[in-house]
Amino acid sequence: MQMEPIQDESNSLHHLVEKIAEDGQGILYNTQNKGIILRTSQGRDTDRQCYDDVKILPLSSIKNIALPISYLQAPSIGYTIAVPESYIPLNILESGGLKRRLLLLSELAKILIQLHYMPAMYGSISPTRIFVSPSLPEICLLYSVKMGHAMQFAQELDSDPYISPEAKAGSGGTILSDSYVFAALARDMLDGFAISEELDSLLEHAMSDTPTQRPRILEIHQNLIKQADCLLTCKSCQAGFDYELTVCPSCQTPAPKMIKARIYDKFDKVNGRKSEQGVKVLEIGTGRQFFWNYHTENTRLLTPPEPRIECHLQVNAASKKLEMVFVNHMSKPFFIEDNVFQSGEKHVVPLPFDNTLSISFLLYDEKGGKGNDGNNVNEFKESGKIKRYIDLVMS
């Protein structure tokens, strides 16, 4: 049955193609306009006021959150929204192997952390508002009418599947309410998979009935990334498995080629005290990857996570040989061996390299603040400030 087209307030006509999903905030439809979906609200015209209340926030600075484009003309109630064309609503049962699930959750966590930093919160979560790439671990989070500085839930029944106890009670919420709903979603997505005890404990505490006992999502994000970084993805069955295994335990396919990065911090120039942060494996042919700032002695966990160094493996078009490309996304320089690279600069390393390739950059000074050692590698190495070292080893 063909659906009647709907006109928005800019007089654009939207021909509905198919119903995508339905949740407590309305029905989502694909339209003939590629990359544009339409949401009709469930018999209430509160969306516009809700959005007017939060649009003073710099929401457009969050790359992967989709905001209303235009509202619909009466008698229709709702709005249009832009979503990458190939993206589809999250299906928890069909989200791929462990590594992909961890990375999808980390992407969602990253968006929520940026909201919290404003400060704002997202509210209850529904998979129908989480659109995912079918091939890459990337997501687009749709605007929710429950977004705001401090949420005051209506006393109506909320039909979203993931909602905090305080929201159910109609007593409002805080950013720690987001911790609860995120953890509930994560536990469902990771059900049946082997996750670290540390991550499992964090998710359990995040679902505490007492909001003040819940960890911030930033802490959960760091653990999601930390576990994903240690996993390889099987080229045959897409299962995630530990980098130390030589074959996939699910189908016995040989492990893919990789470069192992051992990441550690150095806190003391006198005795060289180190604190190992973990291992990240860089798989050949998996595109852009990042070295993130794992948990350090700065435990405030207030700022949104930022990529420190982008790294990807590619084939040189001229030489046809494999090479590693580094891009500095920090405001301060980083060092590869004794070479300094400023913010925005990139460096290409032909492969294979000899023995170990060392990268270093400054994390924090002794007082916990961000610092800058300047451009002199000797001054950098001799300073007593907290530094991150990454040793890359061909495997």
C-alpha cells in the first residue's frame, strides 16, 4: 500500500518508502530522498519544544549525532533527519563478532561522553535510534526528545527498552542515568561473549540502583577500547580472538598479519618507573586506527576522549610496498624515534622496519594538567613529566 507523501515546513515533499522501526518516540520511515529519514511522533507535538530547549548547546559539534533538519507541516507531527545512506538500526543479535560489538559500543560511549561534557544527557536508549554501518564499526545516534541539561521525565510510561530506575520512577535523571542505560545495552550486546573481568565489573556497577555508585561512561569507554585493542578479527568467520593465538578458535583460520603495539607510561626520569597500559594490535588492511589515551594517573575522567595518534597501513601507489602512516591529532608534538612531528603533521614509515619502532608523546605534567615539552627530543626525554611510549613490533 502506497503511503501519502508528507510535506515539511520548508515545503519539501517527502515520499515515504518503508517503515524502518518504531519506538516510544514515534515511527521512522525511509524516504525517496537518499540519506533522509522521517520520524512521525505518537500523537503529541512536544518534539519542537524539546529541541528548542537543547539546541542552544553546541550539538552540531558532535560528529555522529543526527539532529532534526525540518519539522513537518500540520496535521503531521514530527521531523526529518539525515542519516548516512547505508546505515541501519542496530540489531543486537546481528551485530557481528566480539571486536565489532566492543567498537560499536565504544563509538556510542564516545558520543554520550561528548554530550556529558556540555553538560547534557541523552536519556533512555532504544536500538532504533542507534544507526550502524553494515561494514564498519561506526554509528550515528539519532536525536532524542529526552536529551537535555537535567532530565525531568514525564509521568507517562516510557516504552524504550533501556531506561534507568530513576527515570521509570519519574524522578528525572543525571548523566549517571546514561551510565545505567548504556551498561544495560552493553550487557545485552556482549551476552555470550568472553569479556574481561574489569569490563564486566564496570558494567555491573553501572547498573547499580544508586546513581552515585555508578562509574562514568568515560571509564567504561576506556575499558571497551582496551579490550578491543587486544583482539584480532578472523577473516573467515569474523569472530574476535586474542592476539596471542595463532589461529581463530572458532574456525581454525590462521591469524591475520599484524603489528603489535605495546603501550606504557613513564612517570619518573630518575628511576624510569613505567606503568604498562596494554597492547594494541594493528591489523593489515583494516583502515584508520587510533591510539587513544588509556587510563593514566589523571583519574578525573572529565574531558571527552580524543584520538592521540591516527595510524593506518596502506600500500604505496608507486612502490607497491606496504607502509605505515601516522597523523598527529594532538595540539602538541610527538616523536618517532628522534624525529619531531607537530600537530596535524603526518609521517610515513616503510615496512618492514627493523626491530622496534618507538613513538613517544607527553600526557600530563605532575599536577595532572596537560603540558608541552616543546620540540626538543632531548629535553622531552629528560623531563620529569608523564609520558606515553608506544613500541611497535612486526609480527
